Amino acid sequence: MPEIGALKTALVVGAGMAGLCTARQLLRIGLKVLVLEASSDIGGVWVRDYDGYGLQIPWKHYQFPEFLWPEEIQPVEEYPSGAQVLAYIRAFAAHFGLLRCVRLNCKLLRLRWCDETREWETLYCDSVKQRFFKAKFDYTVICTGLYSNPNIPYYKGVESFAGLQIHAKEFTEMSLARGRRVVIIGSGKTAMDCASGLLVSRCAASVTLLYRSAHWPVPRSVLGIPVRRLLFSRAVASMLPPYYTASCVDRAVHAIVRPLKRLFWRGLECAINKKLHMGNGKLEAPPVGLPGDLFYGGQILDDSGAEMMHCEQLTAIKGEINKFVRNGVILLDGTFRPADVILYCTGYKKSYDYLEADLRLKLEVQKDGLYLYRNCLPPHVRHLAFVGSEVNTYASILTYSLTEFTVRP
């Protein structure tokens, strides 16, 4: 744990929800804080993303404990748009005076620990002023998020494709695909949102959803029951497998009622299958059960997403691309799919290039990121923390709880 009482200065990297929440906590305990934000605005992922992006949980579940949604900007709809969430984050930053700590257009280039001074030495660049700056801090918190560096896989013949290739992060206007045949690579939440937006708006001539493994797309209501009551309640949480710290008694109770739990989840899966017509020429049923998939691939569809499953213009194919040709793609099984637009919904990749090699060794960087205490504190490196950059949080209350660990003595 960091020696909070001995710290005077802190660096926060990233001015999204996690970064601003962290800055608030550090200021509250009396530290002098600098927040570096590489883009030209605060808000992180909510500043700019694919057309139609928004919150996939009710806004009442996405609030700062210290600052609830102000009445004047409270969403009318239960699921607000990205712009509405951004307005809320800006209001939070203004309320606590966080903007004075933020330097926009500033990207961290190097971070190293100096044993002699027991400080973090940093080098960052201001892209507007085109100047480099050096600074030292007692404590550093990385809040760069999970959606910074788009991942675009390479395929054979990709240079020969005559159409448009674009990652979802840059797909900010549906008009880019107007009247065109679109192939979407991926089956996550972003892929489903982009597909539904293109189909419901009747913008694309056709949409092909190309995926390797399906996930459970959960509609906002199942059997007339809002998803918030199905997935965000203690009653349903009790239907999950026991946590690894569960007592012997809890595990015994779970073993007794396991058939009932299986029946509950199976019934819910059947209801979703029936509503979305999964397996009937569209998405196939996922290989894992709903409770297992929710932990790493959970996605809540908006109303247009459920409607999308009935569109004739949608074709869902389980497969992978073998190579590109001028007017489309050829799959591993030899099938040809014509395309004018390739939309990569292939996620993001992590980068630790700003960390020096010896620090990366101490952090024990793995292929899938870092393994941290409480998902925020590295066991072998003091005075360093990660919030919102190594683990996804569905609700802001979870992000807030992580920031509390970063300021505990």
C-alpha cells in the first residue's frame, strides 16, 4: 500500500471518469495533483466514440457517490446517450474544481522510478505547444482506460481491398456506410451497437456480422421484466456460483440448490433465445452459459438491438477471414462475402511503452495485462496504482471504490 501520509504530490494519467474520480480523492487528502490528458477534452471514452454509443446500464446505477446527477441534466430516458454522460462528468469536474488540475493535449511519454529521490520522474509532451516537459511526483496513478489504442488485425491481401476500412472508434457517422455493403468483424457490444444502428436507420444496404464466438446479447427487458431487476439485484446475485472466499456452509447450500440455479439460468437463456431468434439464421447460441458469459462478454442491447435480429439485411456468420480481395473477403472455409466497408469491432490493445524496461519486469506484465491487488495496486511496486485501466467496471460506484484503495494509508 502507498505511504499516503508521506506523499505531497501526485500524477494522474487520464481525465476520464476514473482519472477525475482519482484526482478528487487525492485532492481530498491534501495532495497537490496534476492530471495529464492526451486529448483536447475531459471525459475519456465519453468524448467521442462510434455513432450511437451510450450507457448500457440505467443512469441511476452510474453516479458518483459524492455527486448525483443534477436535476437540470438528468436524462429523461433510462439509458442516456454518450453526450449526456459526458455532460454529467463535466458537471462533476466543475463542482469539485478539478479542471484547474488538468492539462489537456498532454501525453505521458516516459515514467521511471528514481531510488535516490524516491520520486517518479516523468516526461510528457504538449501536442499544442509542441513542447516537452519533465516533472517529479511522489505518487502516480494510471487512469488511461481500456479503450485508448484500437486493435486492427492484419490479414493477407488487405492492401488490395478497394473499399473503406475503419475501426469502430473512428466510425462516428453512419453516413460513411450509406448504401454500402458492410462487414462487421466482431460480436461484442460495440459490434452489436454498430450493426443495429446501420440496420434500424436503413443506412447500409446489407450488414454481415462476422464473429468467432458468440456472446449473450441481453435485451433491456425479458418476459416484461426490466434487465435492472434481472441482473442488478441481490436475489439474482445469489443464483451465481459461490465466491472463492465463500464459507463451507455457503458452499454446502450452493451444492444443495445447484439444480434450482441451473433451472433459473436455463429458463432465462430460453427466454432470450425466443425474443432474439438466436440460432435461426442469425447469431447462434453462445457456447457458454449466460452467467459465465456475463463476467467477460456481457452486453445489454438497446431496443434497436433487439429489433435488429429480425432484419432481413442482417447476416451473421461464424468464421474468420482468410484473405482480402478487391471487392470483399474470403473466409477460411472458402466462402466469399462482398463488402464495400470493413468495420473493425476488434477491441483495443494495451501498451506499456511509457514504462521503462525494469519497471515492466517488476510489474510482471502479462499478455492480458497486469495482475494487481484489488485490481489497482501492483504488489511489487510502491507509490503506483492503476484505476480503470486494467479492469472494466460496469458502474461508476465500482470505479469510485477502486479510487478509495489508492488513498488508504
